[in-house]
Amino acid sequence: MNEKVDNFMKYISVYCKYGETTIVPYKTFEELKNIKVDVNEEENDKKMDEEARKITFLWSTDILPLSRYQIILKKGVNESKWKLKMEKICQRTIMDFKSNSLAKILTIIDFEMVKSIQPSELLFYDGSKESESKCPTLSQLKSKNNCLKNYISYEISKNKHSIYKFLKISKKLLLLENYNSLNSILNGIRTHKLNSKELDSVSKVFDKCKTYFQIRQLLDICFQKKSFFIPPLEIILKDIEDSNRNKNSLIASKRFCKLIEFLIIVQNQKFVKKINKKTEHFILNKMFVSRFYSAKRKKICSKKYEGSYFLFI
């Protein structure tokens, strides 16, 4: 057992004190105006529409966790009944579900995935493709976030008014302290051009978490209170990567310690919320069919905006 593993085992049994936080660069709206991705949007939307019409009863867990319906289906009991349920759910739209219910399901999904992170993944991950193969839960969570972002972007491209639905969901996620799904939703919204009214609505929802530094402060408060919260995956990955690449960095080591304590707390927590199986399968299915969708980034708004969101792109 190497020194890092020894240290890791020690961290498991001791209280890890807070380290310092530093501000890292984040992208402003002005900087995002210059981001371009060459994608044939019309062809992309056509492929996405075709994909959305397909029914996938079981998908690879490398992409997304299975829904409760799929877990039951895998048992092979009354398959036709559960397949029919899935087909009916896939015909519904995001507007058919309550924002509060969707936020709860997203939080349960995130909580269960974060809770499944293995200690070995904290030792192996360094940001490289090679390390991802040794970190199945982190890779799955990364894939899930990308699928959610793609779904948000696709849904808004088909129905611009749905942006307000996602803002309602975001408000509920803020109350649940789920900054991970919150970040994915905002990433999806940002792929679209926003007018002044839409931009004002977005800025009101995310007023207290515009920057990376603000998110760090919010997480510190949650950590001190020992309250339930789910940090953005990007922060988890950054802290692990910094620790594994900068073994002599005091700040990186302290953050790694804090991350370990957070995961220990999560392991002992129970997020007591009733699972709505229909809502769960609906949102996971929408994420799955959106996995290949790639939106062309647009200029956010012609209106000058004095502020920045905490996105990590």
C-alpha cells in the first residue's frame, strides 16, 4: 500500500479541517460570445428527433444508471407489462411533470451516484482518459451530467418557452442544495441565445451562485452546518485532480481531505424522499436519447451583463 493510500485511510478516520479557498478563472458572458462550435444544427436536430422516437428498454450503465422500471424489467417478471409502462411514459413531455417532482428525482439520482463513489476512484482519477476507466462512478456521473445538459438544450431548441420550466426546476434544486444538476441545467440553457427578459429571469434564479467562488462559499456553509448538499461534479473532479497531480500542494491536500469527509458524511446519510418511478424513468430516458445531441453555441445576449455564472466549460 503506497503512501497516498496510507494517507487516504488516515483521512477516513479523522476529522478533516477546512482548507483555504482560492478564486479560479471563470468565463464571463462576454467571453462566451466568442465560443464557436461547428455543428450542422439542422442535421443534428433531425438525428435527435429520430433518436427520440426510439424506445430503449435497457441502456448501458456506462452512460446512465438504470431506472427502477428497468431494474424490475431485468428480473424478467411480466416483461410486457413494464415495457408498456415505459412506452407510455416516453410519450409524455416535460410539461406533464411537476417541477418539484423533477427536482427531487434529479437529486435522488445524483445522491445515489455520489454515494456510490468508491475510495479507489479518489486515488486514481487525474483527469486523463486512462484514469476514467478506473473510475466507473465518476465517469457515469460525468456522462449523466452531459446527457442532462444535452436534453435541456434540445428541449429549449424545440420549445423556447420551456426555459421557464427549467428555471422552476432550478429554483427547487437550489432549495434542495443540489448544485450538480443545477449546473447541468444552466449549461444547457447557455447554449441558446437569450433575450433581455430571459436573461433577467436566469440571473434572478442564479443570483447567489454566479461564480465559482460563490459556489465554494455556499459549499463551505453547507459543510459547516453538516446539511445535505450535492456539489457540482466539476468541483469534485477538480479537487481530486489537483490532489493527485500536486501532491506537495497544501491547499490541494486540504481540499482532498475535505472531499473525503464529505463523501463519508454522504455514505451515512439517507435522502428520504419517495421515489416516483414514472418521473424517474421519464427524465433518465430523455437524458439517454439526448446523449449524442450537440447544440451550436450562440451569442448569449446583446445586452451587456455585469456578472458571470459558475459554469465549468
